[in-house]
Amino acid sequence: MSLKFNLRSFLVRSGKWALYHPMTVLLTVCLLAALTIEYTANNLSINTDTAELIAPDAPFQQNRRKFEKAFSKDMHTLLLVVESSAPELTRSATKRLGRLLNADQTHFDSVYIPNENQFFHKNGLLYLDVEDLQKLSANLSQAQPFIGRISQEPNLTGFFSILQDALDSANKDQTVPIDLTSLINKVTHALHKRINGENSLLSWEALINEQKPTSASATKGFIYVLPKFDYSSIRPAEEAINAIRKAAAEIQEPDLPAVKVWITGEVGLEDDELSGMSTGTFNASIFSVVLVCAILLTAYRSVMFTVATLITLALGMIFCAAFAAVSVKELNLISVAFAVSNIGLGVEYAIHFCLRYRDNLTHHIVRERAIRSTLISTSPSLLLCAGTTAIGLYAFIPTDYRGVSELGLLAGTSLFICLFITLTVLPVLLKLVPVSGKREPVAVHSVLTTLSEKLAGLTLHYARPITIATFILAVVSLLMVFKVKTDFNPINLRDPNTESVIAFKNLMKDKDTSPMTLTVMADNEQKAREIQQKLEKVDTVDKTVSLFDFLPGEQETKLAMIEEMALMLGTQVDRFPNLKPDPDPVPAIKSLIQTIDGVLPNKTDNKEIAALNAFKKELKDILIELDARQEPSRREFIEDIQTTLLGTLPKVMNELYASFDAHEVSLDDLPEDIKVRWLSKEGLYRIQVIPKYDLNDLGNLQRFITDVQAVAPETTDLPVMYWESMKEVITAFQEAIAIALVIIALLLFAIRRNITDTLLVMTPLILAGLFTMASTVLTGTAINFANIIALPLLLGLGVDNGIHMVEKLRHSVSEEQNIYRSSTARAMFYGALTTASSFSGLAFSPHQGIASMGLVITIGIFWIMTCTFIILPALSKIVIKHERAA
């Protein structure tokens, strides 16, 4: 009783002083706000690194840090994936891009292109399997006469004359050293694209190999780039990424097919996420602010009250941000949500105050007395709500999930900051804003009033059926909770349409390029070999890679085969000759068309006939185009056709000639940039473990990790991070929610001294959580790192509403009294609408994590309001009536 009297006395004295000195209060607050904004801008940042958010001291995190320290070359890098229509063009574009980036020391610290060095140019053939090397040797043997002749006349005339001789030989049933139909189809396709205005290149590498690449790494170029970060920017790698895009535009050649450069990797994913979050959150914030303003105008029917509320909310946000700058210094992708929670709960405090003030104006002629009365009547309940909600949020502080731990600290403390601003600044603003002279009740007859009257009668008159239906729905929901899906893959939280995510998922489609691999480290060579041998016998492991795999096998056999290929091609010449300008290929083309006409009648194979007819059509189109052009356009067209058909041949042959100089390789011969990525300075050997099955399936993921950890317990890398993080998060939330519920219940009982009231407040809270989880099953929404934070936020809102409603029901639990017409009920309703509107905009964000968070919180608020406004009154009538009867 003494505490209540002292609180009342303090509020009366402080409120009276503030109301008598309104300008002093406002000027002081504005000055503090200005200083706070400057401090926050200089001391608060956002960190998108999710690695340290969860259990930073857990064994799996220690293993990760040990791995990153030992093999830091490829950590925190951008991965550039280069693609084009021809592997030769891809390699040359990759080299050019790498050279440009390496020269840009302003934006990049290092640039690394795997396999792009003199060692692999010289010894690349040794890394082919014997079977593949034999096939290459056979293909070269067949193509040798063709290659020999084109090297003597390297232009269009020479090329077409060789095709003509080949057709003549085939027509005479003589052996042709190449698959002529396949070659003609590829030539026809390349010509068709070039003649119709598309850039095209005939890949001689594909022709010589005559085999489809088995790995994405065979058709893509990869560049690992370590950028220089600007941590003063919201996007620290933005300048480096812009420099990459500029360099990628410079390597495009106008007469060659386009080269696509994908930017992904750890840094690329983070940059796209930051960009998408800022854009999506900004759009959602605009949507939310507009919706909140509309709701406030509807609730108050006063522009001035709305403006006062928004000013109060803005000041609260400013001081809450300052607290974040002091306490945590940087926000992570989870704790940043405290800002949105402030909007919901901060506005709710202001709505309670303003609506009670409007009601008090009908009883007090003097505005100051109405404001003081509002302070005295609302402050205790708002303080109780803030205290219990804060305790629920503070329960998350001890968890190992740093993101939610910081969210609990920030959101819990922000409740008191927002409440303090509401109880000090808002009364002053209300004194200054004009109020209509008519003291009419707010509850005018309207659709909402009629609805509230019907709802009041419905919930109390049908209390027992509602209770029975609630019990059945709770049982069904409890069964559905066991079907809740979890998805703790951070990639699935990001916008699937961003460049980095698309590239990352494309890499995952191929085992040789997938980042979803495990890493094992061994402290000596013998142990590394033993572990690798054991891992290769594991059922869920496809293969392993270590430093020892860079030592080619069967080198003696392979070297002999390479020597035979060199002798066969006669590489006594230093290099394949460059292409020569062809002044007039028309005679050769006409002669080739005549030959095709001569051989067609003798063909019976439909595929051959179709191939020759299509080829002849393209040749005729070349003649038509040449006849229609004048110089220099005619000469340029000839050069374009020659580039299309023969442009890659000299480079392919010269690279092949260079690989004939291979020699026996030992581990000591490996380039240093290879060694440092597989053997650390401390002597740790890295073993990469590639899965056999799709790790998007959680069952496969668990088996893969478990099997590998049975051989090497300190296994690390992305799959372990995802799996262990998921377990830690679920455990942390289970513990925190249990603690929060127990503490809130004990606090409520200690304050109200009534077990019935405590249970009535807690029941809708638990039911709303149960129904929300069941709804995620129905909507197919998986619980992830982002939307799981909906639970503590909904916990706070649920406790607030439960306290307000039980307090009101204690005084009006009869059907004749409309509890929904009270300022408390109206404030709860409009407060919930503003909270829902502040989150619902997030549901349309391109960032999947933020979108799912907005969806789950919106669903949760719906169930909280349903439980508070329908189920709780029904339960209260039964329980309180029974209690009074007893």
C-alpha cells in the first residue's frame, strides 16, 4: 500500500512539474535527442556475420575458428564465377578479369585463380585419368590430319576446303578421321547464330575432347578475391563489388559471346543480404508508418493526438538506439528486430494513455487535471506490463544464441525507455496540442461499436461452447506442433533472386563445386593419410580431397602417353600459327556447296541429310550476306565468320602443345598457392570431405555429419555450422521460454496475490503460442534463424494484453457490460493493429528470413488478439463465476 501511495505521489508531483514547465521539458528532450543521434551515428553499426551469433564458445565454434586461423587464404572472400558459351573464352576472360583485379590495389588485397599458373599449364594432362587420357589420344590421332592441314592454311578457305575433301572421301567410302556429321552440326549452329547477329564461338576444345564435361568446374572459371572492407559503410564491400562489375564490363569483347561474371561467396552473400535488407526494410517501414498513421487516426479521430504519438514514438526510438550503441555497439541480423518491437509496444503505451485521456476529458473540465488523472490511472498498469514483459525478454539474455540474447537485452530495456518517454513527453505534448471544445465520448455509434457490442454478448453468453472449442483446438494444435518444420540453412533466408544466392545454389548442384562439404584437419602426414583412407570407406562420403591428391597417379604411364601424342602431332613447331586474313572465301564456299549437292543423293541416313541441308542453307546465307555488303563491312563480316569457326583453335592447340612438356611431379613441385590452402604453416593438413547425398535433406545432413564425426570428432565447415547451430538455437529457445514463463507467472502471482488471475493471464499466452506454431504447419512456414525471434516478441505482447484484460474483466464480467467499449480494450485493439502493421510489411520483403518473421509475427498477433478478446473473456466468466460462487 505504501509503494502504491509513493508511486502515486511521485507521479502527481513530477506530472504537475512537467505540465507547469512544458517548454523546458521539450527543449531538454530535443537537445538530448540531438546529442543522442550524433552519438548513435558514430557508435552503432550492423554486423551481418552470423557465425558468432550462436554459442561462440561451443566446441563446434572453436573448431571453426581453428580452421579459419590455419587456412585463412580463402576466408571472408568474394567468389567470382565466370561463364560463357565456350570453355576457351571462359578461361581467357577469367585470366583477363584476374589481371585487372590484381592491378587494382585500391579495392583488393589479393586475387587467386585456381589452376591458373605455369605449373598446371605444363602438367595439366597428368591430372586426367588414364582412361580420359587414352580417349584424348585417340581423338587427337583421328583429328591429326585435319589439324595438320588447317595449320598450313589457317583461314576460312583452308577450313572449307578440308570439309570438302572430307565429304568427298566419305562419299567414296574412304575412312574419315573425324565424326563429320557431329562437326557439321556444330559448325552449322555457330554459323546460324553469327549470321543472325548473335556472337558465337565454335569450341575446338569440345571438338577435340568429344565428351561432355562431368563437372561444373570444367566449364566455369573461378576467382577468389579478398576485398578491402570499408566498415564505416553499411555495405563494407560495396566499393570492391562495384570495381568488380566495372572490370567485368571491360573484359566483354564486342565481337565475341557475352561473358557472365557471378559474384557470390561469403562476402557476396552478405553484401546482397545487406542491400536487400536495407531496401526491403525501408519499403516495409514506409508501408508500416502509413498504416500506423491510418490506425492512429481511426483510434483517436484527432490529427494532433496522432502527431503527438508519433513524436513520442520517434523520441523513444532515438533513445533506444542510443542504448544499443552503448550496450552492444553493433546490431546483428537478429537484434536489429528490437527496433520494430519498439514501434509496436511503444505505440501501445501511447494509445493507452491517449484514449484514457480522451475519456478523462469528459469528466474533468481542466485539461491539466485530466492529464494528471490519466498519469495516475494508467502508470501502474503500464509499469506492471513493462516489468513482466521485460522479464520475459530478459530471460533470453543467458542463452547461447547471441542474436536473441542481445535482442532480449535491447527489447526489454527499450520497454522502460519508451514507457518513460510516454509518461514524460506525451503529457506535455497533449497539454500543448489543441483539443475540441466538445467533451463528447469517443465511443460514437459506428460499425465498430455495433461489432463490439455483439462480440461482448457472444463471448460471455457462449462462454462454455467457446471453452470447449478452445480445448479441442488446443489438442489438435498440440498434435500439429510435432510436425513443425525447421530450416536453419542461412542461404534459404536470403532473397532467392539475388545474384549471389543464384550462383551459390548453382554451385551446390555439382559435387565438385558445392560449398556444402566438411573439413577435417590432421597434425601430421601419417595421421592425415589414415583419416583420409577411413573417410573414403564411409557410406555417406562420395570422395575426399587433400594435398596428396595433387600428386598425380600412374605418372610413368601417363608421361609415356603424352610423349606419344607429342610425336603424333609433330610439335617440332613452337606454336600453332595465327589465323590469316582471308581476302575472298566465296570460291571455297561455292565449291563446298557443289560438293554437298553431289553427295546428298547418295545419303540414306536422315540425320546426315538434315545436317547437310542445314549446313548448305547457312553457307548460302553467307554468300547472300557477302553479296549485299560493301567494303569495309564485307571484310568485317568475313573476319567475324572466321573468328566464329576458327577463333579458338590456335589457343587450344598452343595450350595442348604446352602440356606436352609435362614432367614427373612430386609434392615439393606443387606451387605455393596450392600448398598453403592444404597444408598450414603450423603443419596442419586439410582434408575436404564431399557428401554422396543431397544435404538439403536434414536426414542426409545429420547422417553425413555423424558418420564423418565418428572418424574425426573435430570435423568442421558449413554443414556442421548449420546443424550444430540449429540444435543450439532450439535448446536455447526451449530453455529461455520455459524460464520466462515461470518467472512471469511467479511475478504475476507475487503482485496480484491470486492464482486465478495468474492462470488467466498465462493461459491465452500459452494458447496463442500453440496456435501460432500450428499455423506455421498449415502455411508451410519453416522455423528458421529469423522468424524464431517472433516467440519472445509475441511473449511480450501477450503478457501485456493478458494483464490489461484480466484487470478489466475483474470489474465487468457480466453480459450487460460491454468490456470492449472501455479505453483499455480499445487501446489493446488498436495497439495490436499498430504492432501487426509494423511487422506485416516485412512479410513482403524479398529477404526470406525477414519475410517469414513478418508472417509469423502477424499470425501470432492474430492469435494473441483472438485469445485475449474471445477466449479469455469466456474463460474468465466461467472461472470468476465459479470462484464467486465458491
